[in-house]
Amino acid sequence: MDELDGVALVTGSSSGIGEGIARRLAAEGMTVVVNSRSSVDQGRALAAEIGGIYIQADIADGDQARRMVDETVERLGRLDLLVNNAGTTQVIPHTDLEAADREVWRRIFEVNVFGTWDLCVAAMPHLRRAPLGHIVMITSLGGQRPLGSSIPYSVSKAALDQLTRILASTVGPEVRVNAVAPGFVDTPWTSGWRDLRDHVAAEVPLQRVASPDDIAVAVAGLHRTTYATGQVLAVDGGRHLR
């Protein structure tokens, strides 16, 4: 398999799915920008380990999002792949409508949708100049089915699925836009959800939950699949079939 080339910016990549993506892209030949809002020491250590750089930024702040893109290009000279992985949620039962108040919606959308949009806009001129400019959104099976940690979270991920399709239709042929929609993934965030983990593993055709590297392999594969754009790839062990 040919090595990947160029510079990848992976948001929210100091741990979990983002860390898995950063490690995979670096192992396959890319120079990776590791990012986090907090966990700075962890992010710097990962960047040093994989031969990349670390940039601290809160993508919910438009100025910080744009600065991160500018700093990436200033330090590394290019940007080929933007992986919009950073996200947030709040666990609220779907039946508890009053708990999902405007502040919850606002906080989740500031990161998951508005921050992602700011990054796409800031990165677009650089991606247009890249030989194979590409954006990959990390969305969720919860954006496609009535699942997820809260209704606002699931709606934010559905918005990213639609953003993927609209952007792909708009910015081609210079830039491709795709998405990976994970199901349940073993991460520090989900470590306390043992009952749900066991339920999903028993329910899905592949009889296990995903690792961060399962999602990372899909991101790398989409980056290699240069005739694919506007796709939302479910990486869920077949849970969408149940």
C-alpha cells in the first residue's frame, strides 16, 4: 500500500478517536497536527511521539480556529487533510425534553457545528491549493438514527452529515468532503458505559464495538479513495442493520 503524503490537521486529537486517527495517519506517512482545547501535555507528548506538531485551540472560538489553520500552514507549509473530529456532548435522556435547554443546544452547536464550519472556511484556500485537498468529518450513527447521548448531540451530527454533502457538491473538483459515522467506540469517554457497550457488542453483526483505530482506518481509506466525495460512511459493526 502506498504511503500517504502531506499535512493533516486532526482536531480534538489528544485522546480517543482523534488520537487514533492522528497515530494512523502519521504511521501511514502524513505529518500530523495534534490539537486539543485542554490536555495540553498529553497532546504535546503525542505530537512528539508521532513526529508532528501540537497546536492548542478551542474550535468553538472562531478566532482560535482560524489561528490554528494559519499556524499549521506557517509552520508546515501546506494543509492537505482536515479531519473535523473535535466535538462535545452532554448526556441527557431523550425523554427529558426540558433538560435539553437552549444553553445545552448552544454549547453543543458552538463546537460540533459552528466550530467545524469555521475550520472548513479557514482551511478551504489551502486545501484548494493542495494536490488532493480533503475534509473528513467525524459524525455519528446518532446523526442517522434516533440514538446518541442527547437529542442536541444527535441533531448536531445530522447537521454535519448534511454539511458534508453540501460542501462536497460545492467545493469540488478541487476539494473532496466525506464523513465517517462511528457507532459505539471504546474511548476514555465511553469507559463508564459498560452496560451499553455489552449490549451493542451483542447486538451488532460483527459482535464487538469499535476501537479508535477502526475509525482511523476508515479515515485513511477515504483519503486514499480519491473518486469518493459526499459520502457518509457508517463504521458501526453493522448496527445500522438492526
